[in-house]
Amino acid sequence: MRRLFLRRPIIFASSLPTLSLILVFFFPFVPGPGVANLSAQKVYTLLKDEKKVKTFTEVSNGIICKCGCNFVLSACPHIECGFAIPIRRFIENRIHEGMTAREIIQKMEKGFGPEIKRDPIVQGFLANPVRQGYGNALIRGFGPKINARTSPLAMSMLVLVSFLVFYILFKYWRDRKTKHASGGTPPPGQASSSREADSSSPELDAALQRLKDLEK
């Protein structure tokens, strides 16, 4: 047990480059906050056509709910959300008009224009003093924050940070290995082995045997 404990630091140090490589190649592709798996999320919709349902699901997973939960629209945890429920009906209306998922998401960001006031959902938002902001945002656009996709800049920053982490950990591991090779403090595993070799020497065995004879 003691040998295993003493060997742990060396095992950890030798695995640092591997862990760092995992960070470099895996971490940048981990979805950021609000990004959902398009194939995994199933959202209730009044649409029946399979193609339209697919478009609806893609839009619902591509925008952030603006109620304050910061989840994608498809994953909003509020049962009676004042934004998610009506905006889903709004998206269905746009799909009935023939808009694609990409077009709807872009319009959510940049605005549908004044002509969208004819939509009953927008009219309901504008008529409600508490939710007028939603109606105005549909006209003028919610801005880039409505988009649930990770931006290219954010992706580049993640890659850079991952590379720096890899470099620091690898440099630590290399310096530690060089120190041991140049005659510095022996690794814990090696020190443990030396102690065990000493403990099994003939002189020590003879001394232990004499102690046992004295006890008798």
C-alpha cells in the first residue's frame, strides 16, 4: 500500500502530457453554455410534418431562451415560461410561411422588421406591458446573444488556452524528468525500492533473528 502511494506522483507526472493532449484535442469541441445536441433534444410542437418538426427542433436548439434561464429554447426548465411557450408558436408560424431554420435564427438575431407586427404572437407581446420588450426585439432583433452557437473567436480562445495548459504541464513533466536523470532526488518509486532492498539485506535478517531468539 505504501509503495503504491509513493508511486502515485510519478504515475501522475508521466501522464500529464497525455492528459494535456486530451484537453487540446477534446476540450475545444465541448459545446459551450446553451448549446444542445440537435439529435437528442425533443421539443413539443403542434407541427405534424416530419420535415417541419426537424426545422422546428433545429431552431429551438439554436437560440437561447430570453426568460433569464440561459438555456437553449428547447431545454428551458420553466413550465409556464413567458417567452419560450409563445416564441415556439411564433417559430411554427414562420415555418408554415416556408422559412428555413437558418433564416429564422438569423432573423431572431437581426430582426424580422416592422411587417412582423401582423403576427398574433408579436401582437400579444406588444399588448402586454411586461413583455413588450420581446415584441420589440422580434422586430429589431435580439442581437448575437440569442444565438446558441459558439463563435469562432471563442473557439480560437479555447484552443489557445488548451495549448498553453499543455505547454505548462509538459514543461513541468520534462523538467522533473531531467532533474531525476541528472542525479537529483530519486523518484519516490525508486527511493521506495532502495529502502525495500535494504530492508531485505542478510545483516538485517540476522539481527531480526537474534531478537526473536532473545524473546524466547
